[in-house]
Amino acid sequence: MILTTSLRLPDELVEPLKNLTALGLKVQEQVLGMYWSPEGLGALASSSGKAWKLLDAQLSRPQDVYIPSRVWRCILESAGRILRSMAERKRIFELLLPYFNGKAKDAARELYGLLKKDGEGEEFGYLFNVAEAVANFYAEHDRLPQDFFELQKKPEPKKFTFTTSPDDGPEKGQVVRYECDGKVLRGQVKLPNSPEPRKEEDWRWFSFEAGLPEELQEKLARGGKLCAPDLRLKVKPSGKLIALLDVKVEVPEKTPSGEGDRVLGVDWGLRKLVTGTVLSEKGQLTPPFFVFWQALRDKLLRIREEISRLQKARDRYERKSPEWKEYNRMIASAWQKYHRIQHQLAHQVSSLLVLLAKAFGCRYIFVEWLLTLRGEKGRSKDLNWWVTTTVRGLLFRLLRYKARLLGIRVVPVPPGGTSAVCPRCLGRGKHVKSPSEPEEKDSGSWFICPSCGYNADRDYVGSLNVGRTGFKLERPLTYTVCRVAAKPFPSQGASPVGATFTTLGYIKSVFVANFNALTRLLDPAVLPSIT
């Protein structure tokens, strides 16, 4: 398992790395153009090993600029990875097309099942992304695309990541050399003095030294191994460029933990960020755990709206004027605040979910793949979608890697109807505003089953069905407390049978029967290992 941490390099490396980026983008564009065909993508898909080996055997270094051989290979590897990702996207497109009936989720779900049966284990999110692209094309043109190249335009990357994996290692590297004492990373990197270097003398070695964050030191102390790093530029909200070294550490894979048939089913929501319930193939094991985020979501939306207002005000002034610069400074400050809240939210909630799974002995976390959810009515549709989707995407990525550190697998579950089916009888339910207001409402937060009378929080029902879908159960879920049927749980508020968390993990009320397990969330042996 590879973990990546970005370290900031000295500012003196920004200009030469900017030169390398311009050179890399130019070469990358030429390579992508030459291989953007069925034959080109087919050649990358059928070749094994690193991509640069195939490209280097077929391409010659440009004559108008001087590029050292190892630098050339590194640039080819960056381009080859893009081409291989497009080749895989083309393969999924061709497999998906026969199953497409106008609905992206149906086609992706059917192909996902077939591939999983064949042992390919494709992630549903990737299939769904391709299926959505096909669905959008179908909606616009009223027909399916003739081939992959009618659906997908040639990639035109605006950013460049310089991977050093084709180099000769940390000690004998001809592009980057480095050594680490466990706390500080020291090294040299070879970069050009201009965007179009003409001779070998136009390249020189630049030294760097960067302290490692504590979590990275811990991973190395526990047996982690440094891998070839990447270099890239990042634009800060203020417009300033910074040079980054993406340090990669290979950590030993944890053996699977927990009980094999025990999972944490997680459902996304709007009023609640996530709702999780522990269950097994035999039935439900715990009450739901709610994580609310309304206050922070509204705050993020307000910051985005404020940024839009500041941008409109700034654009009334001449570019680079004193007034323009002052507004730009305020915009940069607002962006920094936005990203700080966003990352804190994702880190806290992903840690909470992993600790819940660990405390209750779960082998898996089943998560509904719902990162493409659109906004709710009554708000700026694009803005609400942007905030919600970005937070969910970041949370999902953090959840997946933190869970793997503890031997827990995160499995995306195909979306669709998880909050519309009764988990107790599998009947079709309806959504209402509250138990006391039974009039059906699509956006209602409460679920009622007309068949068996079961009613509960809508997101709680969703978490149960996510677990049931992940297990591929075609029967209802059972749940008893003290040998009697469990009562439904409310959405919010203190209750003797509910566990509610605010956005940043503060416990508001805890189900008494699970108190001992929840106290294990504070176990110092668990907490440091997922930070």
C-alpha cells in the first residue's frame, strides 16, 4: 500500500520546476497526440511493465531541445500513465455499451456484477463515471456514441506531474537523489534553467531539505519504505506557485481484521453527512450512528458565496491595481479558510467511521457510491453540488486509506433505492416529513413502510440497505434488543437508543448498551495509526 505526503521544497526550485513543467507539457501533448487512436491505446493496454519502455522504444528525443535520457523517460512515463488510464476507460466503455438502456446506474450495476463474478473487481465508481458520460451523450444527441473517441476528447492536461520512477534509485539517480534519516529528507534534483534547454549545461542540480511530518516518521519507523517521489507545482489561492515533492511510502499491508461477516453500512445524506449501522449477514447488530454537518455545510456555502461576491467586486477594477490586489488578497484568505474547514471535516469524519468499524469488529465498510449526487431544491444547484460532492470525494479517499491501515476494506456499493425499500419486509416504502405528518414527500426525512408498518429515519434505512446490498441479501434484516423487536430511531436529539455525533465527532448521546465499545474509540493504540 502506497501512502503519499506532499512536502514543500525551497522557493528557489519554483522557477526551474516551472521550466520543467513547460517542457514536460509540450512533450506530453505530442505523445498524447501520436497515440490518441485505437492502435495507440491498444498498444499501451497490451504492453506490460512501465509505460516509458514501450514509448522510448518507438519515439526519439526531440532535436530542438536537449532532454537528458532519464528525464526523457520520466516525462514519457507521465504521458504513458494518462494514455493507459484512457485505454482502461475505452475498455470499460466497450464493455458497457451493450448493457446501456438509457440509465447510467442500471448499466454500471449490471456490468459491475459480471466483472466481479469474473474476478476483475472493478470499482463501481469508475464504471458509473463512464456510464454517466454515455448517458449525457445520449441525452444530448439522442443516440449512443459510435465509438470511444466520439465520446472522449483527447486529454489536454493543464498540470504536469513529473514522476521519477524510471530513474536509477535514491543513491545513483540521474534525476533525483535523496537520503532520509527518519526525520529529514535531503537530496538533489536535476532541473533546467530555461523552458527550452539547448545543451547539457542548461541543466543543473538543485539541493533541497525537508522535515518529515510526525505521521510520516511513524510510518517509516514501523517498516515503511520510501519509493520514487513525484515533483509538481501547485498554485495557491493567492496565485503564488510553490514547488512540492510528493513523498511516497510503501507500508506493509495489514492482515484483514474483524469478523468476516461484520460490516459498517454507511449512507450519505444531505441533512446528515453520513449515517452508519453495524450489521452482519444474520441481521442488524447496533443502532444507527448519525454524523450531522448542516452547520458546517452552510458555512462552506456562505464562504463560497462570499468568494463569488469578492470576485465580482474585484473584477470592477483594473487588473493589478491596488484595489484589485486587495480584493485578491481577501479572496485568497477566504479560500484558505474554506479548504481548512473542508479537510478538517473529512479527516475527522473518516477517522470516526474507521474507529466505529474497528470498535465493533467490522471487516468491511460498505459505502454507497453517491459522489455524483446533485444539489437540493431551493439552493444554488451548482454551488450546493460542488460543496457536497467535493467533501464526499475527499472523505471517501481518506476513509479508504485509513481503513486499510487497520486491515479494514472499504467497498463501494452501487447506488439506487437504498432509502426506498423497507429493510424489514423489502416492501416499497414512502418518504414523509415526520411520523406525525404522514403525507408523502419526496424530500421527506422519515421512512414509512405501508406493507408492514415499519418506520424510521430515512438515512438510517439507507445505511441498512447499503449493508444488505453489499452482502447481496435478498431477505429482510432482523434486529432485536433484549430479545424484543427494536423500536425505530429518531433523526436527532437525545434518546436512550441512539448515538448521535455532531460534525466533528463530539458525542451528543450514546446508546447505553454500546458504551463500552464506544470508549474503545479513545484507545491510544488505535488512534495514532490512522492519522
